Amino acid sequence: MQSSSEKITELLKVMSLLRDKEYGCAWDLKQSFKSIAPHTLEECYEVIECIEQEDIQHLPEELGDLLFQVVFYAQMANEENLFTFDDICSAIINKLLTRHPHVFPDATIESFGKENNLTPEQVEANWEKIKQEERQKQVSGSIPSLLNDIPQALPALLRAKKIQSRAATGGFDWKEAKSVIKKIYEELEELDEAMLAKDQMHIEEEFGDLLFSVVNLSRHLKLNPESSLRAANSKFSQRFKLIESMLREKKLEMKSLTINELELYWELAKKELAKRS
């Protein structure tokens, strides 16, 4: 049985052969950093979906697909003498050692073993403090800001949460969830006013403010807004599909029913799915 290091070596070899200019795969040879990026995001979501569905059987396969993305980037970079897979490993090892001083006091594996009594919250606070110090060192030619290195490409909900969390480290934050709820009501009123004025640009702006405030509430409730919305999407889909099935059995068209009739089917679907869970 091959060791982990041997498996990694074999995977790197397979990737290099796929990019072989004479005998490699035409599709793989055509790819670039930018063309692969959307596939990387897709693979991330497929891993998340496996986890959410508790599909442990297929999780190794999906994690393998995600690992392949890293190997793909490493191979393309190696071809251009930019960096190697070893550089990727070194970067994350150094980061983990540096950002866990409570586990590795001297930022070395050899220094592991010192007892500490930090809570998860204290660990997270220390992690953010170290990251902030790193960001200050990296800033060059730009105005320093806590928000500087938040990726634009993040899904909007996650980026909103990260922006708010980063701002909170600077003391810019509500002290309790109730204050955020009050803000949500204020944003709803402002959206209602914009709708009454029929000002589409203002409506979009106020709707965005409302979403941003709801994300802020999720942060105060220690929830992941992306996961919460994905769960809501899944719940709605299950109920909707069950309603479709009920209507097919009765040979009814959804469009022919009133909203009150559909609401009755919605409640039936909720009860039926509750029985199954």
C-alpha cells in the first residue's frame, strides 16, 4: 500500500502527463489560471453539498476533485517557473505554524507540546490579530484598511459577513443582536419608502442595505448566512416538489389555483415532510 507522500507524487506525475505538450490532453493543455478558476469554485460547492447531505461515501471523491484543482494550478505555475507544489505546501505550513503560537510557541513543529488553556473564542481572536499584523506588513502603495484583502470574488453573502467581521475587529459593531434587528426594521421602512416613490435605483440600494443588515444579524447569531440560505433553498425545493407531486396526482395545474389554495398545499407539504424527518 502506497504512503500519502507516494500518492501525492503519483498525482503530481499524472497532472504533468496531462499537460504534456506532445501526448497530453488537449483540454488540459488549453487551460489557464483564469479558465480553471470557475471550476475550482464549482468543486468547492460540490464538497459543501456532500457535507450538507452527509454523503460521506462520495466525499473523498469530491475532495479529490478539489485537491486536483490545487495540483492543476501548481503544474501550470511550475511550467512558467512561478512556483511549485512544494511552495504551496511550505506557504500553508508556515502560516499554520505562525498563526498558532498557542500550539507552536516558536512557530516550529519541534516546539509543539506546550500546554495552553485558550478557549476557541480566544484562539479566533488571536488568529485575527496575527492576520491583521500580517496585513499591515503586506500593505504597499495603498491606504491601510482592515478591509483591504477581502476577495472581491467571494459570494456576496460571505463577503458581507467577512466585511462586517473585519470591521468589528476595529470596534465598529453593534453590541447585541437586538440592535441589529432594530436596524433591519429601519431598513425595511426605508425600502418601503423607496417602493412608494417608485425609484428603482433607490429600491435596489435599500434592498441591498436590508440584505447587508440581515447578514449582520446572522453574524451576531453565529450563523453562516450562505449555509442558512442554502438550507432554506433546499427546504423550499423539497416542499415545492411535493406540492407538484400532489397536484399531478389530482391532475391539477398550479397556475389554475389561487394563492390561498396553494397555501393550503404548502401546509400539507410541510406536515408531510415533518413526518418523514
